[in-house]
Amino acid sequence: AQSVTQLGSHVSVSEGALVLLRCNYSSSVPPYLFWYVQYPNQGLQLLLKYTTGATLVKGINGFEAEFKKSETSFHLTKPSAHMSDAAEYFCAVTDNTDKLIFGTGTRLQVFP
Amino acid sequence: KAGVTQTPRYLIKTRGQQVTLSCSPISGHRSVSWYQQTPGQGLQFLFEYFSETQRNKGNFPGRFSGRQFSNSRSEMNVSTLELGDSALYLCASSLVPGSSTDTQYFGPGTRLTVL
């Protein structure tokens, strides 16, 4: 069965610093991978997704993620954090029935 | 194009009652999925509807049910509410499931509190 592990429930960075949020997946079939962001009292917003093709995926708000099959990873990065990036981030994988299986989330704090 | 809308946004119920939540998908989207979000269990899949048929179901008791109408709008119902049902219930819509281009777009959620 598919699963997702997000390392680090909380990540803190300074404004302007690199953001790295880790996600590892377990899948018996080629996965579709997603990163979603959730701001307080809101739903989930899609940041980016990997289905097939190019392994470096660019998303909204300057985020990108690289699919590494050999490492079963799909880490999310952003070169320079902004205060507005403070939110909770969820990595997800679809299983062979297409439902989303989410990680436990990583709360990103950005300090001035 | 309007996003996914969910009503009501907030709901307070007492144990034993039942509740119905509503979700209107993005125009043209035919698939609707429901998720429960709690601090303890995180985001968990409830069920998915496509063309008025339940296509997928998560591991939730039979007290949780749903349906989809011909206009793709969906409702979920929880009967005999328990304290543990307090959660944010998220609805997501997508064009057609099973496609590599399929992305689920989420609504703002309904915050259910069971007292």
C-alpha cells in the first residue's frame, strides 16, 4: 500500500533562507505525487504535482520539488523564504484507486 | 471560475445528532471526494463520487455516508454523532478520476464541533 512520510513536523527558517521540506513515499506502482499548502482556517491549495516526465517540477509561489525514484523522495524547496510562506505543507501520493494519501504535514515558520 | 464551495463553514452539534454537509464542485468537475482532518489522525479519505456513484470508500464506519446529485453537487451525512467526529471536513473536486492530469481542488472546509 502507498504511504507518505514527512520528516519534521515543524520547520523554522529565517526570511530569505532556503526552505526544504522532506517527503518520502512508499509505492508499489509509479506514483503521482503532490504538495499542498494549508493556511489557517482554509482548505488545501495545490502547490505542484508530479505525474510523469520531467522530474523537477515547478509550482506556484516559487516552490519546486524533485522526484527521485532511487531515493523514493519528493522534497519541496524554495530558494528564499517569505513571511507569507508560513503555513502547513502536506505531501500526498495517489494510490492505485486515485484517492490521496497524505503525510502528517510540516508546519513552516518563517522568522524575520 | 468559482472554486469549490462548502456549506456551512461552521457547525456545532451535540452527540447523537446527525449532520449533513454540502459541497459544490468547480463547474465542469464531475468527481467529488471527501476528507476528514483532525489533529490526531491527520487527513483521511472518506469517499469519492463520480457520476452519482460511489467510486471509492475509506475506512470509516457506516455512520458516514454520502451521495452525489446529477449536477455533481455532493452531500455527506454523519449520523449518531460522536465527540470524535469533531473535525474539519474537506471536499475536493476533479475533472475525471483516473487520469494522470487529474488534480483535486479543495474547498475551504466545514468545521464540525460535536459537544
